[in-house]
Amino acid sequence: MAKIKDIADLTGFSITTISRVLNQDKNFNVSDDTRLKIMTAAEKLNYVPLSKRNKTAKRNTAITIGLIYWYSVAEEITDPYYMSIRLAIENHCQSRNIQLQKIYLPSTSYDEISAMNLDGLIALGKYSEEEIQSLHATHPHLVLVDCYSKHYNIDVVIADLKEATKDIIDYLVDLKLTKIGFICGVEKTLDGQELLDVRLTTYINQMTKLKAFQQNNIYLGSFTADSGYEIMSDIIKKGKLLDAYIVASDALAIGCLKALNENNIKVPETVSIISYDNISLSQYTIPSLTTIDMNTKHMGETALDLIIERITNDRTIAKKVTIPTQLIKRASTKTKS
């Protein structure tokens, strides 16, 4: 059965243009001649929208989704945050009888992705606007996971890191801990562009409101246990230990705990640690980590539900979904006296 890509091959128009013409997008300006050529090709190829196909076929059995990611196996093992989202997408596809084609972007070109016979794309991880535009050009049905874009036609699923960081600071202040540092990795897109971290910017804004912000209480590294160990070891060596540290990932925090334990600094009696992600290992560290549960399973499942919904209903206008987070209180922070 013909797909949009087949019409693109026949007419030479982009997949995005064809999709918007077939979906009768009134906000899309295109000549009558172009519309006629696309509609003629669609009729010639006997193109049937997926939403109509599914009325006569078993639901979702004809759908093939591409999952784009660019983090290596080694990176996923070091910090399993993205792996947990990827596995949630894979498991949800299996439960819904949807075919999934995994695409490792560093070894796959945009032209190759465009040539694949896919009904939609889910892109996992951080991407620059240039990369997002390139991905969208390969297919009009695109969902970004853990990467925001204001693009009118691209769906987004992100965790509510701003409110999570506010919750952390409120919790620490409620514990009478006012000297609060922030340890964070530097996030980059696949093409190497550095990104502003919403956790860090929220920390700066909230601490400024509390009149407790100091620039030298921010430490930047990478999202690895080794980086957390190096940063915390340097803090200890310089004798600049604060009441508490907000650490931007569990992987980073595990390295911080190792440095503190090696120097016989008691957690949380001397210093409290709170991190993000709630990976499986966070409950088994010594002490167990107080952390933000990012609901990664729900993020992955929501991304798949969005792409299926927009394919089956021929939706073109984007939805931006923010997933709430939860503070999981464990032994790495003081209890309220």
C-alpha cells in the first residue's frame, strides 16, 4: 500500500509538503499546480490515509515507527536515563503490536532515514534546532522526547524539571539547609551545541530570590560518576563543603557519594545530597539517594501514544506534553527535626 514517501518519489516534492496538502492544511500556502500534481499522484498510487486504513485493518498492525537516538551503549550504561526511556518505548511498541525500527543517528544519514518506509519518528535526546528541522524534513510525523522545540508541527514530551528543582530547594530550605550548591553536567546536542540546563537556571533564579545565590557554589562537569567524584573530591580538598548539594543526575551523585565516603564525611549528618532520575541503583547507594523520579516509563509511553494518535488521526498541529516529577525521599538528606 502506497505511503507518503512513494508520492514524494513520484512528484519530487518534500514529505512535509505532501503531508500538509493531503491533510488540507489551510495555513499552508502552495500553488494550485502543486496541489494538483500531489493529488493526481496520490490517486494514481491509490494512496489511503493511515487513519482510514486502520478502520478496515487490525488496529496498529500496519504501523512502523522509527526510534532515533544517538547515545552509545557505553553512555547509556554510564548514565541509564535515556536507556530507561528507550526501553519503555520498545516495550510499549511490543505490547501494542507496533513495528519499531531503531536508528542510531551517528551512523545513519538523514537521506537514509527519509528513504525508510516509516509512518512516524520518535527522536530521543538533545537536538539543535537545525537537527530538528532536518529530522522533520525526513518525516512530518515527529515526536521529540526530552528535547523542547517550539515548532508548530512537532510534538514534544519533556519532564517538568523546573518544578522539580523548585521542589528540591523548598524541601532543603524546610530542613533549615540554606547553603546549597549545584553540581551539573554540561548538556550538548549531537552537533556539539551547548544547551542551557533548566535545572541550573531554575536553581539560580530560586536562590537569587532567597538572596542566597553565589556563583562559586556552581560546579560543572559531565553526567558521569567519574565527574561527580572529581568535583566532590576537589570541593573537599579545598574545604568548601556546603550544607547540601543538588546534583543534576544520579550518576553524578553516585560519584559524589564515593568521594564523601572515602573522606569519612557523613551523609546526611554533615552534608545532604539530592539528585535527579531515580535510576534503579539510587536506592542501593550508601546512603540511598534522595532523588527526583522523572517517570521515564511514562515519558516513553506518552511519546509512542502521541505518534500513533497523530498518525491515525492525520493530526498536524503539535502537542507539547510536560510530565510531572516526584521527589523520592531517602537517606541522603536529613529528616525534619
